[in-house]
Amino acid sequence: MGRVTERRKVLRIRDGAVSSRPDTLVAEEPLEIRLNGKPLAITMRTPGDDFALAAGFLVSEGVLAGQADLRNIVYCAGATAGGTSRSSGAESGGGSNTYNVVDVRTAPDVVIPDITLERNVYTTSSCGLCGKASLDAVRTTARWPIADTPPVRVTPELLASLPDRLRAAQRVFDRTGGLHAAALFSEEGELLDVREDVGRHNAVDKLVGRALQNGELPLSRAILLVSGRASFELAQKAVMAGIPVLAAVSAPSSLAVDLAAETGLTLVGFLRGSSMNVYAGEDRIAVRAAAAQG
């Protein structure tokens, strides 16, 4: 849709020299997600991969579990580009489609659960869940218990190589410097997919939503790498997609560690160079016994 970046005029000051020049910024716009015609959530996101974002969000909320659960996703209020589905409705923005409202239609036999997961979802989807009730909600609604999946073993050397590979794949970040990224890697280190967004949670939703659309859930052999910190919400999204390993270049939150420990998720933080901290699920990290004991 051509709105991933925008240009703005800035006053540039460098070592006392002043000049005026255009600067490239990452675009940020609201996206309203509707479920079967009813408003559900609003998130601030970078436009693009909106259908995948909505699908991934609903995987996190326990609504969608597979490709067959999804009938279609449409932009509300007019025509879409690229031959995608259309829906009718009242147009906004002076009669033009703003592409900021999507409606997810589920298959007729999909039972809609309590999608609030102990919170009101009609808010920004970056709010995340909180508290003991949220830990219980994620554990009870997860479709693919991570502890029951075939064992995945990764070496510290493989994990250490991933941040540079993620950074090299961030095309929009090179132009703006203002985007988070999330990537899926195979247990052998192959880059499977990468998405960028102003929100870490959105980048992960786009990955998970794309996997659902392609019939690839659960992601039980994948490693999820995020460019910032590991919040509870990101751990939640990994668990709900069946991802066994979550790695972050920055710190995890205490609640993220609690959730990882309760669900069997391997959680790695401060992944920088050859250094990292493993906060939970260390059995998936193939370290030498002597080194682990030290």
C-alpha cells in the first residue's frame, strides 16, 4: 500500500552546521481489528501485512488455531489492492478507503472463546496481559503445549549468529532506524521469515499470522528472535503459536520468565555477540556439561 515509510522535512544540526533536508520516517497508523463484524481491538502499527497481523493476533487470543478456522479477512469500506477480498460498508476518510479497518471472518464451525483472556481487548493490542490470572489463561488456552513437543536442541553458537542475520534482513530499518523486527529461524539456523513494525508485538503477530495463512501452525520446530526486550506478551504469543524457543537481544520481564517456566518455553535474553542469559527451558540449549556446571 506504499505507506510503510513517509517523508518529512527536518532541521539537521551536525557539529554546528545547520541544514534543511527531507528525512524518511516509519509510518504509524491505527488498525482496527473486527471479528465477524464486531469491533475487537485497535493497535498502532506500520501498514502492511495487515491481514497477517490480524490473524496472528487472533492466534494469540486463542480464536484461530489453523488455516481451516479462517474463512477470509477483508478491508472494510471499499476495494482492496492486489485482488484480495472486498467488503461493503460505510466508507470513511472523505469517501476513500483508509485501509485501517479489517474484519476477520471465521469458519462457521469455529467456537469463539472468551477472547478477552482476563482483559478488555478493545484497546491497544500492545497492552499485554498481566497477573496470575493471565498466566493461567494462557496455559489453559494454548492449543499446542510446548512441553509436549518433540525436543528441539540449539547451540549457543547458533543462537549467537541470529541477531546479525536478523539485522541484515531489516530492509526498512536501514532507511528509518525506527522499526522493531521479529524473525523465525529453523533449528538449523535457516531464516524462515522476518517482519518489521513499530511494535514488537505487531511484528510477531505478522509472523504468526503468515504461518497460519500458510497452514504452518504449530511452529513447533522454530526459534523466534525479537529485536528488543522479551515482554510477557511476546512470550504469550510464542506459547500460543507453539514456538519452543524465544530469544531477545534485550532483557525479559519477570512475568515473561514466569510464563516461560510454567509452559516449558525456552527463554533467552541479552543475546549479544557470544553472550546470552537463559532464563527458562535450558534443556533445549546444547551446552557442554562442564560449561553448564561452571
